[in-house]
Amino acid sequence: MGGTRPQRRIAADDRGIAEVVRQLKAGGIAAVPTETVYGLAADAANPAAVARVFRAKGRPAANPLIVHVANREMAARYAEIPPLADRLMARFWPGPLTLVLPRRADAPLTGAVTAGLPTVALRAPDHPVMQAVIRGLGRGVAAPSANVSGRLSPTRPEHVAELAVPLVLDAGPCRLGLESSVVKVEEDRLVLLRPGSLDSATLAEAAGVPVELAGAGAKEAPEAPGTAFRHYAPRLPLDLDVTEAAAGRFLLGFGPVPGDLNLSPAGDVAEAAANLFAALYRAETSGAERIGVAPIPAEGAGIAIRDRLQRAAAASRDRP
Ligand code: AMP
Ligand code: MG
């Protein structure tokens, strides 16, 4: 927790952004806001900086990082861009869609970013501060979520406190609150490696090709390495699809289930997504012994919410 060095939270104004860019240029790391969750940023071309990211998070070396780019043009320095990927970029970038593409041989990346894979995961974030950081550095920013590996993702600057990172660029709460959807682009199909903010029905409709679920059916469909690891673990046991209050259990409500804190009284899954991780942080420090979560419908962002909660429940069952 926290590390030995103090953590400084600075406003995401021009001065703050310039300070973070200086840090990144010097091989340092900093926590930065995006529209999905806070990221732990490093220059993707700098081996020492990327090593710092893995160390700060305690992230397994086999779990590659997403490289954040300003736009398609910058993406083309790193990956081959087949026509299908082009269409997706035109439609969804900047936004919460990460594309896994064949890595260019001359991509200016240090090997640890892609964990030695022949592919690279690229995303253009839709956040003015993160865009300014990327443009300031002038090249790709490697940025996994700014949490200790296995823990809840931070959607508020104060939740980065668990991580040993000297600098947090504070732009308030993240608008979407769930990580990006990670999609592997193949010639005539898409494989959803990680469900996320952008739901696969919307994706399939725009792409005009099927979106297969990693691991489901097609044996050859790979999972994102990251989904194999313990993830999103709250500090308390977590129960899903709970509708009744019970002593000692902090209930996250949804719609008509009020709970101790309602993720979305209106029953809006996008609103619930934006509140999810902050609500889990709140629940685990409430003094309760368990956390319960009301049923969330498996539609739109609800699919990714359910994915995160199922992983959180599983992780909370085999806590160390
Ligand atoms: P995070 O960095 O915490 O947002 O997680 C990024 C996710 O993208 C993890 O699940 C990674 O395993 C996945 N990922 C990153 N690069 C690749 C890649 N080249 N191929 C497949 N999955 C990837
Ligand atoms: Mg993560």
C-alpha cells in the first residue's frame, strides 16, 4: 500500500499535464485519467519506464499492456491495420475500444509491452487530458489500469492511493468507469477478448462481421492473457444477484433494489458502470463483513459489469 514515497495529486491543467509529460519523457511513470479508468502511464518505447509499470502494479510479465495512441495515424506506426480495423477505428475512436492487431516489425516499442507477442493492443482514448499527454510525449503511452494487479480498478483519483506511483493527474471521476472492450481483429471476424464499455452487439452491427467470444465455442479463439489472472478483487467476500438486506452485508442496489448505495436508482446500466468500482471501494471500507450486489441486467454495459462482478466474486472466494 502506498509505497515509501509520498504520492502527489496534481490538477489536470496545462501545468499538470506538462509535468506529467516531462516525467514520461524522463522515463518516469504517472497515473493519468481516461474516460474508462485511471491508467498508469509510461513511454511505451522506454524499457526502464515499462519495467517500472510492471513493478509498481506487481503485474505478471506475461500480461501485456495497452498502448494508447492519439489516433489512427499514430496507430499505424505500431501495427498493420487491415480494412476491418480501419472501419472500427473510424467508427469508435477515440473511445473505449482496444484493437489487438499484428505488431509491425519496426514498431517503436519495448518488448515487455506486448509480453513478447506478435500482436499489439492499441486504443485512442476519448479524454482531452490523456490526449494531451499522448500528444505531448509524441508517441504511444503504455497504460494499464492504475491499480495493484488483481485489485479493483480506480475510477477516482483517490483510489490510485494503493499504488506506489509518485504522481497522479487529477481530472475527477472517469466518465465511463469500466475498462475498454478488447477485440482481436482477424481477417473476417472479431474475437472479444475482454468485454468492456462498448458492448459486442453494437460492435458487431458496426463491423458487419460476427463477434466471437474468446473461449466460447471456437477452441482456437485466444483469451486476453490478462483475463486468466485473478482480477477485480475486493477485500471482502462478494455475493451476486442479492435482493434482500442482511446484517453485516453492504448491499449495492440497482433500480428497484435500493441497497445501502444504489448504483443507479433509474436502473440505467451505463450509470451503474460509471459508479461500480467507486461503490465497491466504498463497500469494502464500510465496516461490513460482506458485499452484496443487486441483479444487473445483461444488456449493454451490463454485460461487462456482470463480467467484472463474476471475476470479483471468484477472486474474493480465493483471497490469499
Ligand atoms: P489493462 O492493462 O489492465 O487495461 O488490461 C489490458 C488487457 O488487454 C489485458 O487483459 C491484456 O491481457 C490485454 N492485452 C493487451 N495486449 C494484448 C495482446 N497483444 N493480445 C491479447 N490481449 C492483450
Ligand atoms: Mg487492469
